Amino acid sequence: MRAIFAVVLLVGLGLAGFAVYMAQNYIEGYQSALAKERATKKPEIKTKEVYVVTRAMKYGEELTPEDVKLVKFPQEALPEGIFTTKEDLFPQGEEVGRYVVRAMEEKEAILAVKVTRPGEDAGLTTRLERGMRAFAIKVDVASGVSGFLRPGDRVDVYWTGRVKGMGGELGSDEVTKLIETNIRLIAIDQSADGEIEAGNVANTVTVAVKPQQVAALAQAQKTGDLMLALVGAEDDSIASVIEVDQRSLLGIEAPEEKIVERVEEEKVCTIKTRRGAEVVQIPIPCTN
């Protein structure tokens, strides 16, 4: 019996040792895999809650507490002018809302440049920068780029007319000249919304310019015709001085003026005297 007991004990101890060995290998493999996963795992992205709109909003719509909600954004990719608290977005209470001045899509972050101040109307004054003025220019299907203009676009302004001379008389040739470059449109007719229907031909466009430019455009509009040329969205070039008349357009050179020099004949004064039967003219200095 004792021999059988000893054999059973030895077998039990062997099985127990084998189980411990297998368990140790499993734990070590698990810990090694966990360490590798932790080593390859990307660092945690820090986020911050910011207010976004819950629906697409157009220019002029009122922004109310029902139109906003908090969403987590990556902290390193936050744009300037965000709102993180309701006190920042509605500092005067929920009854005093803001208005949208730039269209926003659903779940787009609300920025300070896209909404008015609390209680402020979404008029043109909110779209004018410091020192700028709004000026309206009359346009038609030709001068208004066939209805392709939108608020926010930039245009060059060309003037066509006849230049007056020193005496006030009009010149014989019309001249087209670039008078303003890269000025920003802030409204088309009575709409400052950039999502206006395509193809509509406007009667007037409103531009944001400096006071000196207002005077130049007013004078140009009164004395000739204005044409607009649309500037590309990615075009940062500055147009040079451009002036074209009929002669330069057709390649006709102006005739050279012949300069006739008048040569004054030298005046000779003489006196006549008689020498015997002969009359002789003797030159003398002229008194006049």
C-alpha cells in the first residue's frame, strides 16, 4: 500500500509541477503581448468640448440654444474663435441670441467670425472691417460677369470713358483703364448671403473699400462705364497699371508731328550814296 501511495504522490506532484510550468508560460506570454501592444499603441488624443451647430444654417438666421450642442474636438486642431461654454456663446442670456453672417454646415464648429455679437443685427455693418466703407456699383449682364458674382468674391474694376482736356473738351478716343484691384464684394443687390441662386443677374453690387476709393469709384461711375472682372479664389497676384485706347488696341501708331523751324532772316540795313554817276548801297547797323 505504501508503495502505491508513494507512486500516486509522485504522479500528483509531477502533474502539479507541469500545471505550474504551463501556467507560468501562459502568464509570461500574455505579459509579453501586453507590453508589445502598449509599446505600439498611439498616445491618447486630448480633446476639448466646443459648441457646434446641429443643422445647416444660412446667412441671417438667428442662432438659438436649440441650434447648438457640445462636441469633443481634438485639442491640437482647434481653430481660433471657438465657444466652449454657454456663457461665452450667450453672455447676455439665452433670450439674447446671435445671427449667422457666414453659412455653416451641420456639426460645424461655431466661430466668432461666423456669428454676430449678442443682440446685433446681421446687417452689412457686421461685414465691414475697420476703416472700410460700403459702396454700391451699378451692373448689368455684361459688367456684372453674367450673374456669377457672389458675396465674398473679389473683383477688379475697369473704367471706360473719354478723358477731358485742359479746356474741358472731351478727347476723341475712348480709354479703358484699371482703376481698382482685388476689392471684396459684400452684397449682391439686397442680399449679403453667399448662397444666392446661381445665374441671377444683379442690378447692383456692394463693395468694401476705403474712403479714397469711394471717391474714385463715384467719380468713375459718373464720368464713364464700369466693368467688373472676377478674380480667382486662389489668385494672390496684384494687377499692374493697365490702360488701353483704340489706337493701342488696333496697333495704330500716332502720327508724328512735324516740327517746322522758322529761321529768321538776318535783317540788313543800308544807306544809298552816290559816287559820281554810280549809286552805292553801304550796310549800316539797324536801329530797330
